[in-house]
Amino acid sequence: MELREKLEILADAAKYDASCASSGTEKRDSRDGGLGSTEGMGICHAYAPDGRCISLLKVLLTNACVFDCAYCINRASSNVRRARFSVREIVGLTLDFYRRNYIEGLFLSSGIIRSPDYTMEQIVRVARELRETHGFKGYIHLKTIPDADPALLAEAGRHADRLSINVELPQPASLKTLAPEKDAGRIRVAMAGLRTRIEEAKEARADSAKARIVMNGGPRAAAPRFAPAGQSTQMIVGADASTDATVLDTSTHLYGSYRLKRVYFSAYSPIPDASALLPPVAPPLVREHRLYQADWLLRFYGFTAPEIMAGGENGMLDLEVDPKLAWALKHRWMFPVDINRADKEMLLRVPGLGAKTVERVISSRRVRSFRMADLARLRVSIRKVAPFVTALDHHPRAGLLDRADLRAMLIPKGGMADRAAILPAGLAPRPVQLPLFAHA
């Protein structure tokens, strides 16, 4: 099979794995020798939290697999075209694409071939050859196999920036039913092992930074390197009967127990010849989006999973509005809050105010009082925030927070009249001339 054909098959097969963001690693460049960098710009496939565009070659080593997970398009019983890269081919593609400025790194996963140990050994060989033979200093994310020898996982961490082990499904019982070859307990043991090694390496680097010179005046030995960008995982949403409450509870446990950098969600996609145990249709994609928004509230806004779910019904998030707005509508009695006096924790709960905006508000209000126009200059959605705050020149219209139709007024499809009832008089939307060929 031609290399191009393999790439088409194995790049397409890798699209089902969402856990490939590249952020949080150490900075490296090639000025001291070697090839590649973790800081460059290229074709954008993902954004890091600091706004950098990150491009990764995202492929499987092979889509052949001895496991028969019911929800997986590459399961052993699936009738899909199979392909497999050699280690040399993956290394060559990574280097060639980097030199052409197509990518800044590699995300490598694989189906299980022969055994977990054999597969993990092949994945590690790719990373080792890139780092040691070719001096590649770009970003490497390796999908690790929990059943593999811990020594192989340890070597993977020495070469990779980030490691990930997918928990697959929110509940162990679902995993046992739909993926009997996988064991939730072994997955968590492997994740715990990675956490221990990551924390040990972090502590060693901290100690090394405090004492760069040894007592005899010579250079201090380099601290051990192990997955400096941490570990992540992925859950498939909609393949079993788990509610959003269950998904968020599982995420909270994963963050707390294993210090994960990210929990990714992937909406289940129906596959050919699917098991009768699986739902016949995919969940709405907006469900995945709402879960990501809820995950953001867990990590950066001080919300707990029960608080987030208070805005939904029957254990499911509201699909019409984002989780923070849903929570605020359920807790109207806590609003409006004074933008000039409220503490950070309360400002973070105001719909329309992001974490960075809150930091800027708190910093700026030390020297001046905020007006609504000041919020507008921070690119805040005034329509969304206006019912929930007071400012030097703004108090919500009487009875606005008590209106039964406030929710409908805040949903973007609301008409101009609805928006005018929410916005401060000085910031009401103005009529605009439509382009000649605008659709009605």
C-alpha cells in the first residue's frame, strides 16, 4: 500500500480521538542544536490557552486492533480498510511535514496489535527515534496503553510532552459491557502511576532550579524529564445511558485523583454494523459543547458539579443556554451584583463575564469606577450581562430579573425588541443598513 493511501486511512481513523490539545509543555527550540520547536506557528488545528495556533500530525500507527470494543470503528469485527505504518514511515512523515511547516508536532495513537506491550513498544520507538536520532524538539503527545509494561510507559514519558490514557466511558459498568477486554481498574492504576512519575519529575525540576550549581562548583545534573505537559483522557458521551451529571462527577474525580490537565469529551458517532447495545442515533453535538463549557466552570470558575447541574433537569444540562446562564436563571435572587464592589468569586458567576475579563475588571476598578461602556470596551456581551449587574450608570430595569420570559429574551434568537428591553438605554442596538444582497 502506498504511503499516501496509508496516511489517508490512518489520519481519518485518528479523528475519533479528541484528546490531542498541545499546551502547557516546557519551551524548547533548536538554537542549541536539534530540529523543531514547541513555540512555532503553523497550520492551525488547535489553540493553546495562550492563543498560539498548534498544528499536529494526528495519526494512528495502525487501525488494526485485537480488541472488539462495541463503540469503536476500528474494532476487531469491523469491516473497515486496515493499514499500518512502520516506525520509519511515521518518523519520516513527522520530519517531512515539520520541514514544510505543516505541523509543529505529533499526536500518535494506535489500535492494539499482537499485544499491549508490542504496540506500546512501537509507539515508544517512534518517539525515541525522533528525539534521540533526529534531535526533534517539537511537541509529542503519545496515547499510552494501560495494560503495557510500566517500564514502557516510563520511557514514553521521558520522550513525550503529554501522555494520555482514555477512560473511554463515564461508568465502569458501561466499559465492562461495551469493551470487555478493557478494565476500568487497570486504567486508573496506570493513570495513578503516570501522576506519580509526573509529580516526581516536577519536584526534581523545582529542586534543580533552586540549586543550579553543586557544592563543588560544577554544573548540576539535569532533572529527569517526564511528560512536562501532564496527562489527559477522553470520555465518549452518548454511547451509554450516563447522564451529564454522571459525566461531570467522573470528570471531577479524575481531576482530583490524577491531576489531569484535561478531560476531553467525544460525542458518540454511530458506526456501521453497530451492536444492538448502542444507541441508533448520535447525541446532539451541542451536548458535547455544553459539557466542555461545564468543564471550564469546574476548572476555572469555582463551580462544583452539583451547582452546575442545578441549572439542568433530570441529570442533563440545558441545551438551549450555556451552563453558567442556566445556573444564574435558577438563582436570580443572588443578582444583580455590583460590578464595582462584588468579590471575584461572585463576578465569576455572572453570565457573560469570562475569567480574564474578571481579572481585568478587578485590576481596573482600583483606580476608576466601571460603567457599562467600559464593559463593552472589554468586548463583554452587554445583552447577556446587563440583567445581572449594576454599574455606575446602570441598574437593571425594574422587574427584569423576575420576568418569566427573561430566558427567552437572553437566547440569541430573540428579536430586537427583546434585546432593547434588556440593554441599558445608552447601549441599545441601533438600526443598521443591510447589504443590498442580504437574505431576509
